[in-house]
Amino acid sequence: MNPQDPLADLNPLRQPELIGWWPLAPGWWLLLVAAILCLASLIFVLTRRYRRNTYRRRALIQLQRLHTDYVTKSEYKQYLSELNTLLKSVALVAYPRADIAALHGEAWLTFLNTSLPLENHFQSVFNDAVYQKTYPELDVEQLHRSAQHWIKRHKAVK
């Protein structure tokens, strides 16, 4: 023992162990469970929406095929007829059958145009063009854009 230095006989200080991440505190467990539940519900909602809109994706593919066939074959009457049939079948999937099945003529055109912006409205002669012997000159590109917009954006009820 050194009388000059009384602290020399002391043992060195012990360092406490570092605090680890494991086991997690209860708050972290709750946060982890909440995050997993939110992720699972988000996946569920997105999957359900994707499945619910399958008819739209198929209709858009069919619309593109119709347009391509028209461009290559230039069969105006067939294009108008098949376009009207496609729009009716999409409407029958998205809305109650009792509301849609009987629509024709001006009521059908009004139904289609109610969910379209003004620049994408179907022309008034579209509804009768299929049934006439001479066809009024309709802008096929405008019809295609209108149909595409309606298929993408209509508000389904079912």
C-alpha cells in the first residue's frame, strides 16, 4: 500500500453489460403485431380489388382487339355491333341485370354518357348506327377512346 496514493488499492470499476435488443419490450411486440395486421389487410384489400376488376382488364383487351380488327379489315358495321355488345356485357357485369338488360336506344346512350366527361361522350347516332342500312359517319377513334374511358372509369354497383 502506498501511503502517497490511497486510490491505488481500489479495484477497477465494472462496466455494466450492454443493453441488447432481445427480448423485445411489450410495446415493440404490439407495434410489430399492428404492422403485420395492417400489411395483411392491405394485401387482402388490394387482392380483392384486383380480382373484382378482372372483367375490366378483359374488356379492355377485347376492345383493343376489336379496334385492331377494324383497322386491318375496315368492317364498320361489325365494329359498331361488337363494340355495343362489349359495352353491354361490361355493364351487365358491373350493374344489376334488371337495370341494364332492357336499356336500348336513347336510354342506353344516356346510361353510358352519365359516367363520362363531356369530351368523351358517345355521339348521339351511336345507339342507332348498328340498325341502319346506311351508316352515319362516326369517328371510330373517338368511339374507341370513349369506350376505353367508360370501361376503365365506370362505377360498378355490384
